[in-house]
Amino acid sequence: MLYSHVTQHTISYIEHHIYEPILLEELSKKIGYSKYHLLRVFKQETGQTIGDYIRLRKLAIAAKMLIQTEESIIQLAFLLNFQSQEAFSRAFKDVYALPPGKYRKWMKAIQMTEEDISMEQKGQVKGWSLSGSNPELYEVMSDTKVFHSGEKSGLLYAVKEANEQQFGTMMQAFQAKEYKGKRVKLSCFLKTEAVTKAGAWMRIDNTSGDTIQFDNMDSRSIYGTTEWNYYSICLDVPEESDSVHFGVLLIGKGKIWADGFRFEVVDEKTPTTNMLEKNNLPDKPVNLTFSE
């Protein structure tokens, strides 16, 4: 929708002062309206309070800086005017479902850079690239002996000793334009051998490079040795989406085979598996008497 002059002016002021403390009293004076009128119009047009908008913009900037810079978490907290590192980490996890340090680790390792694309073009498996926190510990190949359907599968495996803090991923990316405004389910068949931890993953980025939807099966990961099984991830692709990234993840040692990747549009009856839900709190408090 087209915002009114009041809302446009408010957003412009916030964007130009996002690294400063923004007080409602001062903001209303700068915009030239009473704070009550300002609050009402902004909430009516954006669906958010001014406070929530400022907080989400600061956290979006933090998310990008976690990936693109080496700024420490405490430096980011004070740069963006949070009262403490703990307050920043708590707010960040509320929105992105991961603490800042873990978010940085996961997202930096699965960003597709120009170097990744070059590797993809020269790689052993057409269309797929090898990335991760320690790609030198892993290899990717087509396997003609182990597959679920067809004649081949993709194999990601550790070639050197890897611990629980190191991982590799076999991945690719494509433009989101075909799926904008839709809910998409990624499904595949996976088989593992002696893995520390493994699974599929998918990520949706917007035109600014911000990650707006993400799932890496962290709460339903695969461990040890398993036979072929069906797995799926379901994410919304908002209109502001720019790219879709997906693949398989291997943490630590072992081997993981992937076969039969498929993308399909589903309706709202299919629940999303997005880990970045803004509201992941229960509807009401539970077990207040500790009797359960």
C-alpha cells in the first residue's frame, strides 16, 4: 500500500537515525504531529507499533552485520543501542529463533558467494556446490551404486576428521520469482552412514540479502546410520523474496546421500517449518505450580 506522508516521514526519520536512541517524544516533534496521532496512523498503516518497527529494523541490521562483518556481539548490541548484550541476544532470538552467535555460524557458512558459484561451475556434480564452515574436510560426488530412484544420488561425506563444531553442505540457489507469494515444500530422500548429525535445509533471502525464512531440521536432525527416508521442509516465499537456497548438511563425520529433490507449491493447510517465526512463545503460561 502507499503510506501517508506521516508514515513515510516517520520511516525516513527512523532509517536515518537507526543507530541512535529514538524517543517517541522527540520523534513526534520532528514529524510535527502529536504522539497519539502518530502512533495511531503508523499502526493502522503498517500493522506494527513504532517501537516494534524500530526493534525489528535494528535486529535486521544486526542479522546482516553478523554475516557480513566480524563485529563482536557485544559491539553490535551497543552500536544498536540495546541496554546489554543479554538484552540484544534475547531480542534477537525472539525474532530469529537462534542466538546471534549460532545465527552467524549457520548463515555465514551457507551464503553462496562468487567463489562458491565458480566452484559450482567446476564441481563434480552439475548445479551443486560445496560450502560450509570447513569445506576442506568434505567432498561431494555423484554415487552410481547407492541411490533411491533413477540411476544416481548425490553424496556428501567427510574426508578428514571433523568434530561437532565443523560442517559441510552440498547446496545450490535459484531465483525466487516463480514462487513469490506462495508456500513451497521442499522434499527429498536421504540416507546416512555414521553421521554425527545431518539433514536437509532451505533458506529464503530478500533483495537486501536478509534471510527471511529458514529451516535446517535442527529440531528433527538425523543421527547415526539410517536407511532411505522421506524428509520435507515447508516455507513461505514472501513477495519481497529474491532467492531460494537449499541443500543437505553434514555436521561432523559420516556420509549422507540425497536423492529425488522436489519443489511443490502447497496451500496454507500445510504448516510451515520456518525457524524464524517472530512469535514462538506459548499462548499462555503453563505449570505454574510445578505439579505436572
